[in-house]
Amino acid sequence: MAWLRFALVSLLLAFVAPAVAQSGGPGPHVRIELVAETDRPAAGSDVTLAFASVPDKGWHAYWQNPGDAGLPVRAEWTLPQGVIADALRYPVPQRLTIAGLMNYVYEAPFAPLVTLRIPAGARGALPFRVKLDYLVCTDAICVPEKAELATTLQVGEGAVTPARRAQFDGWRAKLPKPLGSLATWQLDGTVFRMAVPFPAAAPLSGDGYFFPITEGAVDYAAPQKIVRDGDRIVIETTGKRAAGAVEGVLAFGGDGFIVRALPGTVTPAATQDLWMAGLLAFLGAVLGGLLLNVMPCVFPILSLKALSLAKANDDAGNPRGEALAYTAGVVLVCLFLGGSLLALRAGGATLGWAFQLQDPRVILILLLLVGAIALNLAGLFELSAPRFVNRASANGAGGAFATGALAAFVATPCTGPFMGAALGAALVLPWPAALAVFGGLGLGIAMPFLALGFIPALRRRLPKPGAWMDRLRRILSVPMFLTAL
């Protein structure tokens, strides 16, 4: 079917564009260089060769399964006696839709790799030759190209230069990685559904897409629905003639995973349960943030603004504006820390909430900050407090924003009821829902001061200013000293 569609597309292009294949300009339009990881492989070892390929601008080459149109690369080796060449390993491709047909292509430099197995009795020079037949295309024309590449390696100690190792490490990083578990697929009418085992806590980045290696199993141009459902990833698309094992590459951003699936029963993803889990995690984060206000690391800072409201009457200042500014400071810091955590986990780091406390410099800054707040509350100094602390105790929207940011930052070492489960769930939810959970944590921390700002009856219940305020400040310094310890 792929050959038929390619023929039809080629015929259509012949009528649409008067140019024929040979009029694509001087070639080759994909320049290929054969590069060996080491020029002196050891006898009885493996050596990796790379086909470093650079397409011309506007041209593309094809993946091992080209999709609805195109042709894969065909390699014909001439090898020394006893040497065995494995199959080509391809990096994760790109999607390109032309005239309603899905193509799996490379439009940027790429490098398929091949492993050559050197026999134990190999000696002297090892000449390698390979003939490549491949198709390159633009959006309008296609050109068949050939390349004859050769290199000679000398049996030696197998040393690899640092520059060449770094080059091949970069190419290997773009190859899809094998999954340790088999997947399961099911054809339910025309719906092809695959369940891929994948730990819920493992980070992923970008939108998912399944590149089928097995030809004819699915409709390449059909939309795909990919959902994380607990410890599995569920893929749904339009099926065709799937039978037996189905192989492919499940890609998220630039990362790919080699999937091999056997026929079986696959239940649909619990999409509604996923949204319910996100909602429950958000509510848990709000409640956890609210309870965090009574923790020793947050309550004294909240009291700084409560004292400032007690000093002012209802007509003075802008309590609602201060409440909104305080909330903005808390929520933005929580979103920043949560977004940084998600980004680092997407990059492969294994981190959790308060990840910044793994840096001794951050711990030192936090210790000095909490200590300064404690000393300020104790009345041991007023004028020489750090500017941020003085700003946090000031009136106005700027002071309220600073107080909120300070409260959120100082709260990161603390934990409380509902908070751990909510933030743990955030790490396995899609990133928009995860950010909403971190925002909910900030909203919960800000709720008491938000209520004081918007409900005049609560402000009227605050005691009138007096000597008790100085005594309360000194009492509040005790939990801050304990937090610093």
C-alpha cells in the first residue's frame, strides 16, 4: 500500500509541477559521511559507524518506516570476512504531512548508527564499503540518490578519542531507548489501542506521538490520542491490519522509547479519573497550603501583615489591594518553584518539592533570612534588617507582595497534612494540571490574608493597636528561631 500511495503521489506531483526528478538541481541533496567511532577497533569487539547526514534546506530524507509515501534507505555492505553488520538504528524522526499523507522524515542533520562485530581472529586492515540507495524529497519533487561510502580500519587497541566519543554520545542520545516491558495492543473495531507500561513517577517532556515501525498496523495520517494513565501510557488511533507483534517508537519531545506490543486486552484510559485526580490534588494543595499557615515557618510571617492591618483603620490604605499583592507574591513564587521542578524532572533529574534545599548556598541564604526575621521580631534590631525583610514588614502593595514571596520561599522546607499527597500527584499529572496544583498551594497559603483584606468584619475583629503588639512580636520570634535551628 505504501508503494501504491507513493506512486500515486509521484504521478500527482508530475502533473502539478512540470519539474521531473532529475530537475531537482545538482545533488546530492543529502550529504552523507561515514564516520567510525574508533579507527583502531580491537579484535573480538564491536565498533559503531555513523552515517552523518545533512539534508539541503527544503529537502528531507526518510525514516526506516517512511509513512504513507517515500522509501527507506537500502544498504548493501561489502565487509571483511567474519565481520557482521547489525541493522541501522535511527534517531527519532519528525512528522511531515504533504497532500494529506503522513511522512516520517528528517529535515535537519541526523545520523543513523550501525554496529559492526569484529571477529576475534581479525588482523591488520579492515576495509568496509557500503552502497546506499535512498529517496530525498521536497514538498514538490522527489529524487532518488545513491552514495558509495568506504573506510578502512586497522585492528588495534580500540582507543576512542575524547572528541569522537563526545560526537557519538551526542548521536546515541538521539536514539530511542528500549523499554524493559512488553506493551499490549488491541484492535476494537477501527480503534487501535495500545497500553505501554511506564512508571507514573518517570518524567516526560513534550507531547507524545507513536511512530509505527510495523507497516500497515495503523493509519499513519489519523490523529493520535496519548494519555498517561497511572503506570501506563495509552495510545489510541485508527487501526488497519494489525496482526502479531507491533513495534514502534513512542516519542515525547526529542526522547523516544522502542515499544514492542503483543495482542491482548487493553482497557481505555480513565480520562475522567485523571481530571478528577487533578481536581483532588488541587483541592488538597489548597487545603495543605491553608494549614501551612499555622506551621512555625509561616505563621510569624503572616502575622507581620496582620499586625500592619491592626495598625490601620478601615479607611486607611488599600486592604484589598494589599491582599491581592500578597496573594500574587505567594502564588508566583510557588509557580516558579513548581515550574522549575517540573522542568528539571523533564530533563531527567530525580527531584521533589523543596529541591532547591539540596544546594548548600540556598540553605545558607534561607538560614540567614529566617534568622534575620527572628531577630527583627525579637526587637534586637530595626534599622539594619535586610532590605527584603524591611520591605516585607512595610505597608502598601509592594510590601504585601514581598511578604507573600517571602512566606512562600520560607515555607518550602515545611510540610503538612494533605500537602505531600497533593504535590506527589502533581509530579505525575500533565504539566498544566501540575502547575495548577502548585498554584493551589500558593492560594492556600494566601487565603488567610486574602480573607482579611476582602472581609471588613474580620479586620474589625483584630485587636486595637497597643503594647500587646510588641509582646506578640517577641513571642512570634520564638518559632522563627526554632525554624532557623
